[in-house]
Amino acid sequence: MNDNTFEVDYRYDSSSDVLAVKVKRDFDYNKTVEMDEGVLLDFDIDDVPISLEILDASKRFKVPKYSLRNLFSFNMGVCVNEDSIKIDVTVGVIIHNKQEDTILKSLVNNYANIPNMETALVSA
């Protein structure tokens, strides 16, 4: 992996329908940016994205809850410039024994003043 790609672990709680993803490295939390209502992106003290929490995940990805329990892939691109923060999240799920990718995109103003960067969070 290059310097701008970080490996993640994920956890899905079907009772609350929350998908939580965080990097597999030590970090010091700094701030949270609400990408959309219920989509929270956390940054560390170096302004690197470290975790993502998605409430109502099955509704946002338009998949049954059971399909989020065992993702076969997770890939999130984060692009920050002086005006905006953009995420493109692709999760690989299995629905009716078939692998499918489902996507969540979000774009917000960079009110948190995160410096320009491009990075990716991916599952192993």
C-alpha cells in the first residue's frame, strides 16, 4: 500500500443498522465531519481520515441488512480541497449468492478546514 492508502477493519451492527469502519493503525482522534446526516467521517490530529460511521447503512446502500454482515470488499476514496470534502464508498456485498458492489457518495463544504489531500481506506 502506498502512503495515501490505509487498511481498515469494519463492524456492522444489524440491530442498530450501523456500519463502522476504522483504520488498522494507531491514531489520535481530532475531529468529526458530518458528511450527510448520519454519515460521520473522523480525522486524526494530522487531518488524515481514520474512521467512518454510517447510520441506517442498509437503507443508504439499498441492500438487506444481512448482506452488510460479511462484506467481501470495502473501498473509500477521500478527496479534500479548500472548498469541499468528498467521499466515494464502495462496499462489496453478497445478495442472493451473487457478489454486488453498492456505492455511497457524499460531498460537503470543507468547514473543518482540512488541508488538501487524496487518500483511500480499503479492506485487506
